[in-house]
Amino acid sequence: MCSLKSEIYQKLDIYQKSGQQYTKCLKRGIEIPINQRPEELVRQIFLHFLMNKSGLFHDNINIEVEANHHDIEIYQKQLNHNFKPHQTPLIIVEVKREDVDLHNHYEQIKRYLKQSRCNIGILYNYHKIIVLTRQGNIWKTNYLKSLREVENFVVPQINIIDNGLSEFEKAQNGNFENFVTLVKKYGKYTTHRIVFKVKHQVSEIEGYLFNIQENKVYYKICGQYGQKYKSFDRQDFDKLISITY
């Protein structure tokens, strides 16, 4: 295996500035002083694999860096810009300096997974890759030989997760049953904004706090606090426009 130092010069854009060496985060675009951030450089090597070598980035996955106090989060790609509900990460990655014993951080990654309702976590220090998977309270530890094997954990997750896109597209075309399914999943609280249209009304409606009672839909208008519930009947539903978190 190459050394971390040799890999960063091969894979990252290293440049001089004010007598210091810097690179830029591949995801965030921020400057990183390479002599002072060994853990950050390990992260950049992992990002380089995900974004440039795995074949997953752009088409299948999104990546968040330093989100929710996690080093890297891997998400399923959302294919419709009008349908962006809350997602749990497919995988949480915790990176460490290359001299760190990853076994000392099992409880940390387990805590992150439980808090995020995520089932796969990766510990990475450049020299070792440990994948923890969970089913309920059962944990399994996997030791990988190369970053390429990470794909074996990402791809099955993409294939099994029901992202609701099919129901969303049907509701966009006026299917009331699919609209109800999505509203029951995403519209009970204030965390999602659901935009829809009813017949005989020109403007779109942006609502939340939905309540379905038989063939009648109750909701509140986003941002109008203290308001009473509004409603419409099943036959007046026109189409769903968007669901966003």
C-alpha cells in the first residue's frame, strides 16, 4: 500500500500559499493546510474514492461532509428535484488519523448509527477500513482490504430502499390514493412542506400538519401560525407538486 503522503500528492491538488501547502476539500471547496490536518487528509482520500473512482457519485449517491457532526454521510441520490423528503444516511463514515487504533472508536460510530437510524458505519484511518453493520441490536464487523469493497455495501442499500418516487410521480399526475400515502408518511408534522393544487383554485397550496379522515383532507397553511385547519374533499384534489424537507 502507498503511504498517505504519496497518495495525497497523487490524488489531491496541492499548492503553495503564503509559504504553506494547501489543498481544497473535494466536496466543500474550502482550503485545508495539509501539514496541520492529518485527519482531514484521510477524509480527502476517502472522498476522492467516492467522487472520482467509485462510479457512484452524481448518478447514485449524494455526499455530505461535516453534517450532523459526522465526518462523511452517504445518501441515496434524489432523482426528482420536487421530491426531496428527509432521508437517513445510507452510510456514516468516521475518519481518523493514520496512527489511530480504530477499535477504540467502535462505540462512537455505533452511537452515531443509532442516533441517525442508519445501519452501516465505516471507520477509516487510511491503513484500515472497518465496516460495522447492524440489524436491530446485532452488530457485525467487516474488515475490508480496499476502498473498492465499500461499493459492496453502498449498492445493495440503493437497490432495497423504497424512496417513494413512484408514488410521488403518480400523485403528480392526480392519483389521490398515492397523495394520501405520501401525506401520511411526510405530512403529519411541520418538518415537510407539501405543495399541491385543488380544482377550481388558481394558486398552489403549501401545507403541513395533514390529517386524513376518510375522503376529506385537513391541513394547515405553512407559516400561518394559530390558524384553523383548512380542508378539501377527495374529488377536489388536482395534483401534488412537491414535497421538501
